[in-house]
Amino acid sequence: MKTILTAAQMRMADGEAISSGIPSLTLMENAGVAATDSIVDFMGSPKPVNVCCICGKGNNAGDALVVARLLHEMGAAIAVRMVLGTNNLSADTTTNFERLRQVEQASERLSIREGYGGTFSDYDLIVDGLLGTGLAEPLRDPLDGLVDRVNASCKTVVALDIPTGIHSDTGEVLGGAVRADLTVTMAACKQGLLVGEGPDFAGKVTVVDIGIPDSVLDQAAASEPGPLYSAERDDIRRLLPTRPRRAHKYSSGLALVVAGSPGLTGAPVLASTAAARVGAGAVVCAAPDPIIGSLEARLTEIMTTALPTGPDGIRVEASVEALADRIAKAGALLIGPGLGRHDKTGEFVWRLLKSCRLPVVVDADGLFHLAAHTSSLASLSQGRWILTPHLGELRRLAGDKVDVSNPVETARRYSAEWNCILVLKGAPTVVATPKGTAYIASTGNQALATAGSGDVLAGMTTGFLARGLPPLESALCALFVGGTAVESLAVRMYRDGVMAMDIVNELPNTLLQLSG
């Protein structure tokens, strides 16, 4: 798992590393060396020739000064601009500033000046070493105007740690922000690079090792507000289940999908097929009886069960009875995609959930019907349920005052309150556990912004549950596999034309690649 830190957690890690005996100046030198290597790799050939390093006063500026010195040693012409002057620099930044002053005295390819009022037309690379992760208020003069000129320059921009103007925890743009092509972030990824508007300004994000031990980073991650990770390919590969040689369809997991209604027949098709495509040995699609005929024509490999239905929705007692044998054999239940919002359907959903002891995925209209019962969720879920709301569905469940500025903290809060695995869908999607650990999706792209992609995610999650993965691991596998599938599709076809069934059909190829 890749560790993701808040600004406060990163400060804690820095402090602990220094207390353990690693000199802060060494950490700064390591940061500069790693950033320089990343810049050279990113720029390719030819290497940067004319570079402008814009610096503030803190340690972020010190990193930039190390970069300036090292790029100069490689033959580049360097202009260093101390935008806020040279008084009151941090101690390590002062040391690196004095080192660079000595280099300037013997070189015509290095100039250091205070302030910055010019243009960037003479440079092929701008290094942003202005503010780093400590910014909490909107930019003020002269930095806001300077940021505007950087963005208007159309030059390659590399930000150190985080683009100036981006809040390190929320990804919020604080008045204005540097739009980087590459962000080299030190020791661990910062939360603000992955949420809010952060990804729009960070460009490619590279995490570099600066010598802080993993144990120190893990200790910092465990502090408030809690650990945050992103699952990587090797993590998912280790989680993916495999069928034993003597497996049969029921030992491979039976997934029960309760979904669909007149006019919403696509949702049960997508969810049921996705569950089968991730390896559930058998899938049963239970749907209102008026649409069973059309579903059977489209689901040739999926078993079906008709739910008796009346004018007010699904008939409660008769439908619960119709599902009794299916539930007894199932390994997981999905309820909600396209199920409809009639009152009787809501009664059926709640009755089924109260009586079911299976791991459950609740999605779409299932979430709609939970809104009247949120006070009972914690006791019923017992950590076995996975709720998959997008922001609008979360607002219905939790109220319109849901804080949207920090999706990680929002997901943590309601996962704990409802004692469930909460998959808060968005860009990016966040998975949270009741104990406060959270995960940010590391795969996917805009192709997921298509009708039915949520049904696919819910079906995949249920398929992994039916195969025996725990709820958290099922959600992480589904999220990673689905995101990887759309990334593969976007290479071969028009990204904005990807449809949900394209994602389903791509799943076997994706799982083959991931499983090795």
C-alpha cells in the first residue's frame, strides 16, 4: 500500500526522522537530489538548459536551491529568484542559499536575485519552490500575481512537494495555484494531490525517497486523522482469489443480485454480468416479475428469480419467501441497482436487510430506501455491509449539510457512524472503514463518468464477496480492477464513448493481466 499523508502527518514524520538522528540538512539534500533526478527523467533529452527556480523562505525553497545547484552542475543556466527576499530564511534554506552564492561568484551561468517582476520567456523550465505544504490561506500579493504569470508562460513547470496555492489536505485552490506538469513530492504522497482540484494542478505526481524510514512514515500515518493509503497493483494481485482444481460452481461463490424494475432493466444485467466476470461461480438475478422475461433473454448464463410485484412496488412477504432458498445458498447479496422507489419496494428492502446475515452491498435505490433507517444501520451492518453512495446519495442518507470539501474525512465519519465499509464514489473514489483507515482509488479515468458504471462496480464487489473475500478487500479489488479496465479501454477506443458493458467485457482481460 502507498502511504498518503496530511501536512501535519508529514511534519510529524520529518520531526521524528530528525529526532532519530537524520540531520535535517541531509533530508533537504536528499530531497533536492531526488527531485533533480526526477526532473531530468521527466524532461528527457535534451536536458533542461535555461531554468528559473522561484523560491520562498521555507524548506520548500531550500529544496529548490539544491535543485538549482545540481542542475547547474549538469550544465544548465540557472536563474534563482528569491521572491520574498533573503531575510528570515529557514536555517537549512540559509545554508543552501550561501552554498549557491559561492557557486554564483565563480559562474556566469548562475544568477541570484531578490523579487521577481519579469517574464519567463527566456526559460524552458520553471521550478516552483515557493510555499510547499504549509499554505492554509489564499495567496496574497506578490505571490498571486507571480502564480498567474507562471501559468501564462506556457513553460514546463515542476512543483516541489505540492504546487503553490494548493491546500495540502483538501486539494482546494487557495486563491490561485501553480499549474504544474510534474510534481515531485517528498517521502510520501500528500492527500491534496489526489483530492479536490489538486490532481488538475499537480500534473504527473512522482513520490521520491528522501531517507525517512518506512516505519517513521507508518507511525505518522497512524496519527490523527488516521491512516490513508492507495492500493497498488501488487496489493491487488495478492488479494485476487483463485479457484481450487476441484472447484464447482457453488463452491466458487453464489452471488445474489436483487435489482431492476420496469424501465431500468440495464442495471441488473450490468451488475449480474459483472459479478460473473470477476469469477463468481453462479449468479442469481432476482427482479420484479414484470421484467423477468426481458432479463432472461439477455442473461443466458445468469439464473433468475421473479419477485411478485403489485402497483405499489415489490410485494414484501411473497418476495422474501421467494428468495429464502436463494439466500440460504448465496455467499453475498447485492440490493438496489434500478430497483425502483415505490413504498412497498422500500419495505421489502428493509425487511430483507434486517433478516439477511450475508455480506451485503447496498447501492443505488437500495441506498434511497435506507435513508429512513440510518439510526439502525450500525447495529444491523456489524461491519458486513458495503454502502456505495455517490455524493448525492450520501446527502440523502446523511443530510444536505454533508461536508464535501474533504471526501476522505467525510467517508471516515459515516463509515464509523454506520459501522460499514463506505465506498464514496467520485473523482477520486474513497473507501473507508469503521476504524478510520481510508483508501483512495489509484486507477480509473473520465471513462467512468457513464451511466451504469456504478452498477458494474457494485456487481464486481458482490462477486468478490461471494468468492470469499472480506468486505474491505472486495471493495478495493473491485475499485482497482474496474479502474484498470477503463484505463485499458481508453488506450484502444474513444474514452468518452466507453459504455458500462464495455467495462464488463474488459474485466476478464484485466484480471488476466493483474493475476499474472
